[in-house]
Amino acid sequence: MKLNLLSHLRSFLELLKTAEFSKGISFAVAAILPLLIANQFGAMQVGIPMAIGVLLSSPSDVPGSLRRRMIGVGFSAVMAFVGTLLAGYAAMNAVFFVPVLAVLMFSFSMLSVYGFRASLISFSGLFAVVLSLAKVPSESSVLTHSLLVGAGGLWYLIFTVTLHYLTRRKETETMMAEGFELTAQYLDIRNRLLRATPAQREELKKELAEVQSSINEKHEIIREILISRRKNSGRSGVVQKKLLIFMEMVDILELAMANPVNYNRMEQLFSKRQEQLEVIRLWSEMMARQVEKIGEVWSRNRKYQPNPELEAQREKVWQAFEDFEREADLPGEREALLVYRNLLVFKDRQYQKILSIERFLREKEGKQYFSGRTKEAEKFLTSQEYDLKTLTDNLDLKSPIFRHSLRLTVILVAGFFLGRIFHFQNAYWILLTTLVIMRPGYALTRDRFKQRLYGTLIGGAIAVTIVLLVQNTIVYGILAVITLVLAFSMIQRNYKTAAAFITLNVIFVYTLIRPNAFEVIQFRVLDTIIGAALAFLGNKFLWPTWEYTGIRNYISKSITANMLYLQEIEEFYSKKGKLPAAYKLARKEAFLAMGDLSAAFQRMAQEPKTGETDMEQVFQVVSLNQELLSSAASLGTFIKANPTTSVSGHFLNYMKVIRSNLESSVSVLQEKVLREKQLQSEIEKAETYFREKYGELAELRRLEKEQGMTGISEQLREQFQEVQIITHQLRWLLDLSENLGDLLEKNFTN
């Protein structure tokens, strides 16, 4: 019990350092200031709609570049004004109100086709329409009320822009800290995979996919913030330094993903050499902790302290390799020896990346490392198309957003009629609950349904206890402010807890206005249950969007991204030289596509049995695709990290067959005619070539020994390693591409 309390206390203290808590504070200040000033002048009729305008404009104020945040908040303010105005005038005429309500709900909801931030702007408009039902103003006051709501949105825009310039350094550093924390988690899971049993490995892979998805989201935000800030601030050395540190963070992730790949093969090779692997595991564990400490430089405002034990452990690891090399039973353990050394090289590069970050942290600026790379950096920003075609293309029942918009409109209109028929005290609470809970996918809606219900019941129970023990409006007012801040801080992190704080906040606010607190609690809980039930039933029975219907598209995108990544690796291996931006872009797209696929599978796994189609087969496809990406990263990282010989035509033919297999897999998913497998004879020729090449190198090593060389020459070792590692990765990629194609052909053809 004591440990549990300490854990909750630690979590709460961590929350206080997050960007979400800072936003909760800023929102509360922005919303309360108009109320305090208006109250001072006896003009609450002005303060309340302005506070509502702040509430309606704030959802789209999510992390990102200042330009996109300004556009988001600005459009949210406009949507709040338009929604309040049109719904306000329509509410005065019973005949027109329902059609206008339906048109507004559907139109605003369809804006979500333009991406995440657009979906938040859409939510502001929907929220405004629902809130306009709380009280029907007179015709003369509708425009005034709407303008004050819009003014509240404009005030929040000015407030948040001002706050950005005052705290932008902290915002960036918080995002960086969270990025390093997630990277440390990823490193830790990869390290645990080395010693896991096959059963444990499957669970760890699922956990790894979740962390990968979170990392992708965080990386997109950090890229947007840093690259846009660098573009706007010119040659700011501080921004450049953070961008360089971020680039090293991405490289650490790629290195972690790259090795080891084939765990079953690793087990076979090192069944009698576990002590050699143990020193690497320990070193990897120490590096994961050090990456976490780098994040704490910003999250806890600590001075960075290098860990001298990392270098000492590095020496132990290389000593273990030398012992292994000396004791190895050759040629039987030659493959294990080469794989072990390659693993050490990868880990060593990870260590060098950590040292690079340490060097950047010591320096004040990073200008000298970043000359003339602004244009290249801007290519890494993910763009969003805002043309009319995007909207018209989604006016189809095949579109999840179109289905969601129809579903939401029908359910909200039904909720409105339900409230009118049964004369609920605050019928708009039903619509608010439905609006907040309902999501395009079933899994997200179900989760929110449970979390909102539990949170409301918990919040209601706590409110009853407080109201019974305390009868003091000053205490209620203080608690209303505190719960408002905590509710907005937790809404992205833990929705159940946020729902509890929202319930507490609403009850305390209403208790200040109306003396009968228990009546407020009763109706709040009842309306939440009805609204949540409507959202859940609507998502299940009205044009449901099951994740399995779209899983083909996610798989296809991920395979295509992996294929383009392999193409860039082949290009770099052929031409050598400086690593091109195209390679890094292909890597980024492959990582993002894999994260999207993993997230889609997780949502699919939460759907009811009627919606689950061949879950095991889909999981195998996701796993094979993840291994394919890891193997591609391993191949690319090896080529980047080591001197290599001229590329052979056999390598190119091998890659051609792998790409052909992947193209065939995409054809299966798109229900096109499957092409016949080609160049199989070329694989046999390539295998013969690689065997002969390996034999030639083995003969050269024999000659070295005859000449009295006990240790292998560096040049010969590099050639041995290149042949062994690249051949191994090509075989593994070929097996994965063939297994993936066979699995898709067996389970995804009609």
C-alpha cells in the first residue's frame, strides 16, 4: 500500500513537469482572467462568453510550430463564433433548428479529413453548437453573445502567442526530454529481448510496437518545432544545437532497431557463449539509463553528468571479444565471431552517438556543424494537403471520416430529441458527453466510454464526500480552479482521471451557482451515462468502422515504405560517399508507416470478436514487417558504419528479387494480379558467388596463419565481416519477403 502511494505521488510530481500541466495552467489563467475582470466591473454577461471562447479555442493549441498553432487557434475561434451564431439563431425556431443542427454537425465533423489539428478545429465548432443549447438567448443578444465568444478566442490567441515567446525554450526542452525518455524505453525493451524466452519475446514485441508508435508521434512534433524555429530564427546556434541532438537521437533509435534481428539464430550461435552476450547486455542497459539521464537535463533542469563507467564497460566488452576471438573454435564459430563483432560495432556507434550528444550539451551553439542545411532539414516536415479534392474524395461511405460524421450527426440529433422528450434538466450534457467520447473507430470509442463512465462515477463519489464534509463556497471556488487545471493536464495522458476531475470541476462550479449540489451530481452522472451509452451504441451499430477493413491499407503503406527504404540503401551502397537526405527521408517514412501499422493493429485487437478477422495472421504480418524494417535498418547501418568494397551485380540481383517479392505482396493487398516470381536462378548464382567469396577469404586467412600471423589483418577482417553480414542480411530479407508474400497470399486473397 505504501509503495502504491509513493508511486502515485511520484507520478503526480512528474505530471507537474510536463507540457500538459503547463498548458492546463495557461488555459486556467486565460479562462479565469476575463471572469475576474468582468466581475470587478459587474459585467459577468461579458466575462462568461469570453471564458467560453477560451474553452472553445484551446483544443487546437497542441504542440507544434508557432505558425500552425496560431492557425489552429485562429480557425477554432472563427468556428466557435460561427457555430454559436448559427446555432443560436436556429434555436429560436423549432422548425429550422434540427435541420440546421444536423447540417452544422456533419459539416464541422467532415473537416477532420484534413488531419489531426483540423479535427481539433472541427471539435471546437461542434462544441460551440452543443454549448449554444445550454441557454437560448434572445434574438438581439445572439450576435453579441457570439461576438464575445469570438473575442474570447481572439484573447486566447494573443495570450498563447505571448506565452509562447516567454516559454518557448521550455516547450522545446519538454518535448526533447519526452523524446529521450521514450528512446530509453525502446533501448531497454530491445535489450530485454536478448534474454527473453520465445513466449516473452512476443509480448515484448507488442510493447516495442506501442513505444515505437509513441516515438513517431513525438519525433513529428519535435521536427516541426525545431525546423520551423530554425527557419524563422535564422542561424540561431541554440536551435541548431537542439536539432543536432535530435538527429543523434534518431540515429540512436535506428541503431537500436538494427541489431540483433534474428533472435532465434542468435540463440543458436551463442548457446555456449552467454557470458559474452551478458557483458553487452550490461553495457546496453547502462546506455539506456544514460539516454534517460540526457532527457532529465531538460525535464528536471539538471546539469548533465557523464558516466565514466560506460567507457570502462566498453573496454570490458571489447576485451570479451578479444577473449572470444582467441578461444573461438574456428571455422565452426567464425559466424558467431563475426556476428558478435558486428553487434559490438553497432553498440559502439550507439555509444559514440551518446558522446556526440554530450559534446553538444557542453557547447553553447551548434552553428559550425550545421552550415547550409536548412533546406535539407525542411524536407523532413510532414505536409498536409488542404485542397477541396481531399474533402470531395471523402464524401463516400468508404471513408471512415464520412461514416463518423454521419454517425455523430444522427446520434447528436437523437440525443437532442431524447433530452426534449424526457425533459432532462441539462440535456446538452448528454450531447457533450457523446461528442467527447465518440471517435471514428470502435476501439477508441469503447475505451473512452469506459474511462468516462468510471471517471464520472469516481468524480461524483469524491464530490459527494467533499460536499458532505465541507459547506464553504470559497473552498468550492479554489477546488474548481485546481480541478480545472488537473483536468486539462490529464486529458491526453489519462482520460479516466481527467473525466473524474472534469466531473468535480462541473459540480463545484454549479455548486457556486446553485445551492443544491446533490441534484447537480445526480443529473451529471445520469446525463453522462446516457451520453456515453449513445456514443457506444452508435459506434457499434450505425455504419461501424472496423479497423480490419482498413488494415490492408496500413500493411500496404508499410511494405511500400520499407521497399523505398531498401532502394535507398542499395543506392547508397552502390555510390558510397555522403549519406543523402533521400536516405534519411525514406528511413523516416518507413518508421512512421510501421508505427501507423502497429497502432492500427492495436486498435483492431480491441474490437469485438465479430470484427476480428484472422487476428493471429495479421499479427504475423505486422511482426514480419517489423522484422523486415529492422533487417533493412541493420543492413543500412552496417553499410554506413563500415568501409565496404564495390557493390557486386549479385547483390543488386538479390535486392531486385526482394523488391519483386514486396511488390507482389502489395499487389495481393490491392487485389491485383500477382506477378510470377522472377530471377530465382539469379539467387542461386548469388549464393554461389558469396560462398566462393567467403572461401577465398578463408584461404587468405589460412595463408596468413602459415606466414605466422596469429591475429587476422584488419583489411581481411573487414572483408570477412562485409561478406558474412551482408550475405546474412540478404538471406534474412529474402526469407522475410517470401514469408510475408506467402502469408498475404494465403490469408488476404478472396
